[in-house]
Amino acid sequence: MNQIYALFRVEYQKLKKSYWWPVWIIVGLTVISLAAVIIAWLNPYSSDIFFHGGGGSDSLRIGMYGIMFSLSMVFFVFLVLTSQSSLNQEKQLGCDLFFRCQPVNLWHITMVKYLMHVYAHSLLLLALGIIFAVILSIVMLFASEGFYPGEALYGAFLGWLLYLKTAMVLGSLFFLFSAIFRNNAFLKGLAFLGILEGVFALIEAIFRHTIYLPGVFSNILSMIGHLGVEDMDSVNMAIVMGDYRILIGLFFAALCYTAATFIYKYRVKDSN
Amino acid sequence: MFGKPAEAWKHKLYERVAFIPDVSGLDPRLTVRQTIDFSAAVNPAWNAEKAERLFAKSDLPCDRKVSTLSKGMKTKLYLLLTLSKDVDILLLDEPTLGLDIVFRKEFYDLLLGEFFDESKTVIISTHQVAEVENILQDVIFLDEGKVLLSKPVQELKDQWHIVEVPKDRQNELADLSPKAMSHSLGKVRGLIKGHEKLPGAKIFVPSVSDIFVAIVNQ
């Protein structure tokens, strides 16, 4: 247990900057937005539009979902950066032998890396979501729209779930890329998938579209499911969780992790 | 290894074997303290008391990032981390590569002072044979992955000797079929296997690297 804790701790120490950068970016953007809101509030005409343009619990839930959607985009950039370097960065930094020559199970090492590189950002997003939900509820209270912290938190939770699904599918894929490619894993992985998609399209064209091959990108994205953007006004758990495809996504994530670990294990032997 | 094939031990092997690679590859993103804490937490063979003593004696700055340390300091940190573990075998792969002479001396002094006792084994893989020659008990010569020789150093040195004669007696020396010859300041030296001698010649004990070169060239 002590070993697992040490692995988590050391991964956090290595990735500290990439965890906190999105938080500082969001804090910075929020401060700028708040300044704009305060300026608008001081203006008697625009304050009518800003603070009395509709309200209620639904709008709070939808608003929080939209805010989480925006915050997720910032976090997603850092998810790409960290997950694509999960299993190859130590090789690049020339320190993989140090970690490899410790009496630690390889599956434990990759599991901790997988969790810290793919999912750890989501905890910060959740924390930010809760803070935003509380602040927004209080702002709404002062704007005489009622006090609905539960709805705000629910909206934040739905937005967080959507990010978690995206991280699960795409983050796991990038984690696999990091085991295959020694550098620029994200770009090389995308290029590989693009070539695969092109080859499939070519085969279909050669056979005059009498055979059907699955779309690579569309199938990967379908595992994330519904983004809930088109029907944001009625967004709820059922829409965000989607259908059976989330189970396929879970299976895909497990497959990516397992394949990445086996490749990493082979690469360890290969470089000995 | 320890009664089982090395593969069968998997990661547990590193509870009994420690390794220092040719490049002091510590993670540059961590501080010295974080690196020590990590090693202490994942190694069941970590000797906290010994580690505390070793690091207290050293001049390593615990709050600095590894990336800011000099190559010598990084190697020292790696060595101290390794010496803080109670393992049976220490494997060193070109441990002093790129280090200046002061650090090299300190490295081997620390190694012999802190790690070595009758129950432990140090395996050093190196091209810098001269600097470790005095601490070796056994040698294995490898050439292109093949074992050319495996012997105790003393036995090896008893088998070989260097014969030195003036230049005008070069032919006499050549009759002994030396494995290698060298010329210097009016003298000729030949590396001879066996106990053949020339009257009036000076005899020297060869270095391990002299013998290695002779064997590889055979």
C-alpha cells in the first residue's frame, strides 16, 4: 500500500504544473469575466439584461452545464498533453531505468500512471465545478432569482460526467499512443488513425461501395455519446450517460490500458 | 540468481539487487528530497538509519531540483540512494563515465566504505579497468557479447608477466612469442603468458587492461 501511495505521490510531483495550469487559466478568465460583469452591473441598462433575463432552477442547471463544458475544454488540452506522454516521457528524460529498477510491480506502475495522467485532471474540474456552482447559486440569490444550489451542483456534476466520459475514451486512446510512440504520440497516433480511415475509404471506393468498413473517428467519438449541447435546455443524467455505448467505451478504455501495459512491458525488455 | 532464473523474480529481484546505470538518469522534475522519499517508500530493503547518516554527511542540497545538479552530484545522489538499500548484489554499469577525477575517487571510496563486506557482491561493468583494478577479485572479459575469460584476478596475474629488455635484445624477446609488444626509451616490453624468462630481463606484473587487450587481439 505504501508503494502505491508513493507512486501516486511521485506522479503528482512530476505532473504538478500540468495539473495546476488549467486551474490558473480558468481563475484568470473568471477574474476577467467577473470584472466585465461588475462593469455591466454598474450600467443600469445592461444590468437589466444580465440579472433579470430569466432564471429559475432549470436555467441554473443549464448554465452550470454550459460553464462546465467551457472549463472542460481548457482541461482537455492538458489531458492531451499529459496522457500522450504517460508511458514515454521518462524514456525521453533518460530516467526510465531509475523507475524500472525498483521493486514495484509493472502493472501497479502503469495503473497509477493511467489514473494520474488520464483521470486526475477531472478531480480538479469537479472541485472547480462545485466552487462555481456555489458562487453562481449565491449570485442568483442576490439577483432575486431564488436559491437553488442543488440544481447548480447537479448541472456541474452532469458537465463533469461528460468530461469524464471524454477522458475515459480519448485519454485512454492517447495513453495507448504513449506506449506505442516514443515522442509526439498524440500527433503520430492521430496520423495513424487518419491513414487507417483513408485506407478504409479507399477500399470501399475500390469495391464501388459494395462493402462497408467502419469509420474510425466516428466510431471512437460515438463511444463518448451525446454531448447534450443540442438539447441543453433539457439536459439530464439520462442524456449525458447515454446508451449502451458507454459500456463499449468502458471496454475500450480497459482494452487500451491493457494493450498499453503489454507494449510498455515489451518495450522494457526490448531496451534492456 | 539466488536459486531461481532471474526472469522468475520479476520486480522482486530489485529487493536484492541494485543497479547504477552509465548515465545518472534520475528524474529532473523531482527535487533531491522527493527522489529520496520515493526510493525510501518503494524499497523494502531501504535502511533509513544508514540513509540518514549518508545524506547528512553529503553536501547534496535536498530542496534543489535534480535538473539543477551537476553530473557529479547526480551520480553521487544515485550512489547514495543505492547504498541506502540493504541489497546483496550491486550492479554498476560504467558508473563513473564523464565524472572528473575527484568525483571518481569519492565514488569508489564511498562504495567500498559503505557497501562492501564479505557477504555482498559488487559487479562493475567498465571500460575504465585501470581505476577499478585494485578493488577487483574476479574478472570476466567480454568481447562482442562473448565471454573470453572468467578468472580470479590474482590467478590471472600469476599466469601473465611483462618482460622488459634493451632494444638490442628484441629478437630474444620475440622468441618467447609475446602476446603484445611495446617500445619505450631504448627498451622493449613483451607480455608473456606462462613462466618463461630471459636472463637479465626485468619482470613486471601486467595490468588487467594489458591482459585484456592481449586476449582480445588473439
